[in-house]
Amino acid sequence: MKVLYFAWLRDRVGTGEETIERPADVATVGDLMAWLAGRSEGHARAFADPALVRCAVDQDFAGLDAALDGAAEVAFFPPVTGG
Amino acid sequence: MIRVQTEPFDVGAEIGAFCRAGGSSGGSTGGSVGASIGGVATFVGLVRDHRGDTSEDAVPLQALTLEHYPGMTERQLERIEAEARRRWDLRDVLVIHRYGRMEPEEPIVLVCTAAAHRGPALQSCQFLIDWLKTRAPFWKCEETPDGAHWVEARDTDEAATARWEESLP
């Protein structure tokens, strides 16, 4: 599965994209955030306050409860600030 | 029509072309669709030369860099356009949104809407920019004398979007 990071999440993780093997017990977006947070110090800092993190699964906004079955691309980013 | 690009655009030329195109991409009736447009509304978002809204907390801004999520950005903007067309009888819609580095006074975003009368044009234009600010995956990073800072989302932007959930035309 491809995991993307944008804005300050990318700065903290240290990369904009990584490919992971999702463990079987990582079933939802919330599970994935908790699992990713354990990968490195940078990941831990990126996910330190989950309330500040937004997610998209296969390019659609998704909540913490969203299932990851069949997902190919998950992105994490702060609340958007365009316009 | 949705355009996501790094290049600056000429605001006057874009609006002029939009008016002349006369709803060519949005009209469902045949013939001289252009002549059926009675109103065009536009919103232009520009890079400011400072951040902060009062003189006390103003910090000079050297440049702004917009990052986006290629693919999802276009998808979200197309959805937002489709939602505007569902709510109002629009003859044409144009949204241009830039990404990359830009300096004060440069345009960031242009929204144009064309309708038979002013009401739908003005309302849908505000709807589009309000929705875009909370639903299109762009992030602003400000360059100031003390370094680069990611802009935080504002509650007032969420409130502006939420307003449209309640008031359907």
C-alpha cells in the first residue's frame, strides 16, 4: 500500500511517500495512524496529535473509522488551506 | 472547467475570455448560448504582502508556496463544480487554482460563474470559493523573515462552508 504525506506531516516524517506492507490487524485509518506512529521518531511527531491530521483513502476524504480493505493509496495531511 | 497550474494567469484576459466564450462549456441549449448570459460573477484570490489581520500582528510575507495533492485536487474541484451546477442553473463555470511558489500581488485562484441573472452567478461564485477552501487539498506555506510556516486552517472557513449545508437555494 502507498502512503503519502503532505505539508508539515511530510516535513516531520521526512518523506512524501512510502510503500508499506499493512499488517492484518491494521484494519482502519485510525489503526494505520497508530501503527505508522511507531515506525520512526519523525512518524511519531507527525501523528502526535491525531486531531490535527486529516486523511484520504484512494483520494477521497476518510475518517478514522474508514476501512482499508482494498485501498491502494492512503494520504495524511493537515486541514486544507487553499483558496 | 477546472485548471490546476503553476503558471501565473492574466486575470483580465481570463475573465474577458470567459465572458466572450459565453457559456460554451456549460450551455445545454443550442444556438447562441452566449447571448443567454445576463451575469458573470468572479472571485480573485491574491497573495498578500503580510499575514495577520491587524497592524499589531502583521508579519511581512515574502512569498507563498502552495502544495497540493495531484489527482485528488482535480477530482475534488470537479465535484465542487458539479455541486454548484446541481444547485444553480449555471451557463458556465471556471476555476483556476495555482500551486507552487508565488509572490505578493500574484493571483492564486480565480472563480468565474455565468448565469442568466446576477443571483445565481453571485451565490454560486461564493459557494465555490467557500467550498474549495475546505474541500480542495491545497496547503499554504508562508515565507517570512523568520522562516517558513505552514498556514493553519481557520474555523471561519469551516463555518463559511457549513453555512451552505443549511441554506440550499
